[in-house]
Amino acid sequence: MCVARDVALVIDDQPDVRLAIKLMLERLGYLTLAACDGEEGLRLFDQYRPVLVITDLLMPRREGIETIRAFRGHGHRATVIAVSGGMAARDSLPFALKLGADYAIAKPFGFGELSGVLASLFPYKEYPQPHPG
């Protein structure tokens, strides 16, 4: 588990996906905020300064690519993971990496994959290992 209650931010327009990622992050020890689009995500980011942001790429109002660009344009140093599903993931995830995302994951993904990604991005933290099953 994370020793400190690091803050994470999940940005996704699909409520069920947003909740699933939020619950995974909380299981990993994060205090997790959630936003339904990039506009809300940027407001929460400015208010709480999370160490980790997981953002969907295709959303209304401000999509993930624009959100990543805004984070990096303002010098924000949070670790950003871009997520996307379906055919859009093939083109949009590599583009997100070029614009400043630290990692990209295709949806759907589970606890084991997310835990492994975070362990590689934050090697100094201890995360619970997924149970086989």
C-alpha cells in the first residue's frame, strides 16, 4: 500500500469506467478524485494537485489530448496515464504519449495491469499484488 495518501485524479465521461478506475486506485491506497470531462479535471487538478492523473482520450467538452496538453503547457509534473478503448486507441494512445502522457493503456484493463503499470512508474511505492484467480 502507499505509505502516504497520495491524491489521484480519474477523468472519464463514462460513469461505470470512472468508478471502476477510482475503486482500483483506492484499493492501491490513493485518495481518488473523479471528473467527467477535461474541464472538470483541470479544475480539480488546480485545486488538489494530484500526483497521478488517469484520463480518457475521447470525451465531451475537453478531450484527453487537450487536457494532457493543458497539464504539460502549465508545467504540471503529475504522472499522466492516457486510456482509450476500441479502434480509437490504436491511433490516439501513441499520440497521447508524444504530447506528454507518461504511459498509455488500452481499455478495458484490470487491477493487475494497472497495479503493474503503477509499480513501474512509482518503483519506490509498495502496491498490493493481484491475487491469481
